[in-house]
Amino acid sequence: MNGPLKKIMVYIDGTEQSITAAEYAICLSRTTNAQLTAIYVVNTRALRDLVKSRIFLEAEQSEYQQDLEADADRYLNHIRQMAQQKGVAIETLKSSGTVHTEIKNKINELGIDLLILGELSTIRSRRDEFYNESERAMRSAPCSVLIVKDEDRVWEMYESLT
């Protein structure tokens, strides 16, 4: 592990963009021999906001949170399998809270050198911009951030890893 990258973190949120980011992170980890961590954050802040705005009842909140927890486990297991297929060791973390805050805290706690995110979605309104957690994570991360684009090229790169 010599070079500027010793620890890489990839944020997984269940989108295709985050899976592409994971593919890239696996490739980068393999070529740099950096430690790789994948994090999925269950957005409990959004759940609280839905209850406050009376979109959800409190009873529905816990049921929906359980569904989100199960999704997190499923995606993290998928990423773990992807890394194992390419011979890359990976640590997976599941956290709950405000997404960008949890990511920032884990970056500091683990001494992460690079945060990898999937391509940011198109912002259609100020409200979308305020609630786009990937963008907030990008802006608040205390380390370098890499935004992964070009899904087809990344897939080819990932598939060619032996």
C-alpha cells in the first residue's frame, strides 16, 4: 500500500449509479492495493421528515425503515460478492442517520483517502438540490471525491479484471 491511496470508500444507495461506482472502486482498489469500504446509510432523516409532513404515520415509519434496512443488507451483500469475484477484500458498513453526516463521520473515523460516488442525478429544483445526499456528501467530505461516469466503460474495465 504505497502511494496516495490507502483507504477508499464507496457510497452505495441502491441506484445504478452507485453500483457503477462500486465497480470502479473495486477496480481502483485492486490496481492500487488500497483498502476498500462500502457504506450504505439508511436515511432516517428523510423518514422523520415524512412523518412530520404527515405522509407517513409513525407506525408506517418503522415498517418502512425495516424495508430500507433489508435493502441495505441486500445491496451490501451484492457489492461484497462483486468484490470477492474480483479478488478484492472489502469491508461493508451499514449506518443510519443523515446520509452526508454519516459518510463524513465514517471518513474521519476510518481515515479514508478517497470517497467514490456514482454520477450525480440532474437537479430539477432547489428542493431536489437540498435533498440530494450524494451532492451534500461530495461537498462536505473531508477527503478527495471521485464521481464515476461512463457506465459502459466502467463495466468493461470491471469485467476485464481477472
